[in-house]
Amino acid sequence: MKYRILLSVIVIALLTACGNQTQSSQSDIETPVSVQELKKGSISRLINTTGTAQATYSVELNAEMNGFYNLQTNPSTGRPYKLGDAVRKGQLIIRLENKEYENGIALESKKLSLEIAEQEQNKQKALHEKGGVTLSEMRNTEVRVTNARYDLENATINLEKMNVRAPFDGIIVSLPHYTQQGQVTQGSLMVGLMAYTRMYMDINLPESAIGYVKSNQPVHITHYTLPDDTLRGEISELSPAISTETRTFKGKILIDNDRLKLRPGMFVKADIVVDQADSAIIIPKDVVLSRRNRKYVYIVERNTAILRDIQTGLEDEDNVEVIEGLKENDNLIIRGYETLRENSRVKVLK
């Protein structure tokens, strides 16, 4: 009986030793992980929308009179104007010729009439000062001068209808082909111009964003053809009314486009910055684990995985702000964290 009891004790001791050895060997296994040393940065809360970028100024100029077509030479290139050329305000792009119309205006005759009327007025003033004519006679010459001046101004305005000039600094975006010295009729499209160093886009935002989006908030503008460029914009207008059909409200964004990278009509993405945190601890969103309303991550201390509960703040598409639980220079585990437990042994991969 004593021998049986002794044998049982020996067997239990051996099994316990084997179990401890197995646990010890398992705890000594080092899980390979990659880490990121935390530094402070900035993060923004964004509201995303899309829309079509439009030129701030856009116009199509039509022929105001019948005439023979004369496309002018661009002084910047020494060649006739063409699509894509930049023009300055007041620059002559197209000249129409119609001698019959120009003769009917009789511009030189009206200049001469004004000159004669002014001479007569000066003469009447001198006579009036000497008592040679009455005040009424002198004032009549003033009326003739005024009428002659109006006639000349109207003639100049009518003659200017033969010229097609740029009403603002811009770019030629349409230029229908006409044969040089070919006749065009009144109302024919001559040229289309746009100015898009400053652009705008109309937007529709969800009802849920009305408490966040404000006028003058900054906006990041991107387009798939400009993967490495983000243009600056800002909210310029917001409607206070919610559409009962779409549950959205309208707004407008102004876009800085000094280098003309955006073109009118491009479909762009707008990220409205509604909140921003500077000098904050920022970590990738995908490393945050959660369980029962608890958020946590793993950091490395002395080759050991340490679990840290965290509280988060602002987040964007890829990252999240950590308000509590982490500090600058912590080594955050960003790969290999999926199978870790508290105090797991880890091996940091370079």
C-alpha cells in the first residue's frame, strides 16, 4: 500500500513538472512584430462631398452686327488667336468690317460737329461777358455742344459693335472657325472665354452635417488626375434650408487655382475641415482593438507586449487621435498584434 501511494506521488510530480515545462516553453515563444515610435502630429475631422468645378467668370460673345470676319493677331505669340490663348481685359480678338454701316455712323462728321459747337460756345461766352448776347442765346450753344457730344459718344459705341474684345482677363475656350474675310451675321457666336484662376463648386450636404459645416471653413480639393496635389478652398456660402425631398442643404465652395491645374467642368472631391487637432498623438485606425466598449492597443516594453487602454478623439479615413492611454515615443505595435495577449513575449522586426 505504501508503495502504491509513493508511486502515485511520483507520477503526479512528473506530470506537473512536464506541464510547467510546456507552459514555460510556450511563454518563451517570441511573436515577431513591427512597431512605430509615436510622434505628435495633426489630424482633421473631414466631411466629404463631390461636385463640378466651374469657372468664376464665363462668357460667350456674339456678333452684334453683320460684317466680314477678321481674326486678330495675338501680340503675345505673333500668331492669330487660337483655343487656349490667354487674353487681357479689353484686348481685341475679332474685328468685323462693314463699310456701309461705318459710313452710316459718320464718326468723323460727328467729331467735326462737336468741334464747331464748342467753338461757337466759346464765342458766345465771350460775347455774353461783354453784353453782346443774352444769357438764353449763350445757353443755347451749351445745348448744341451737349447734343453734339452725345451724338459722338453714341457713334463711338455703335462703331465699337464691330469689335469683339475680352471683357476680362481669361482663356479662350471656344473659337468657331470662320473663313478670314468671310461674312458673318448678327448673333453668330464669335468666341467663348473663361477665367478660372479662382473657381467655385456647388455642393449638397447631408442634414447631419448642418451642425458642423460653417462659412469660411477650409476645404481640401483633389482630382484623380492630380494624385500628388491638393488645392485649397473654403466654404463661401451655405443655405439654412433643408430640402424635404433629398434631406440635404446647399452650399458653395471657392477654390484657389492660381496654377490652372483644375479645368472647368472637372468632377472633384472636396474634404471640408470641420475640426482639427494639432500636436496630438496619431495612430493608424486598424491597430485599435475593441471588446465590450473597451478600446486598446499594444506597445512594446523590454520585448514584452503591454496592453494599453485608450480613449480616441478625431479621426479621418486612415488615422485616429489618442486622447488618453499613449504618449510620445511609445513603441506602438502596428503588425503582428492580432494574436498577442497581455505580457506576450515579442521580437521586434527591423
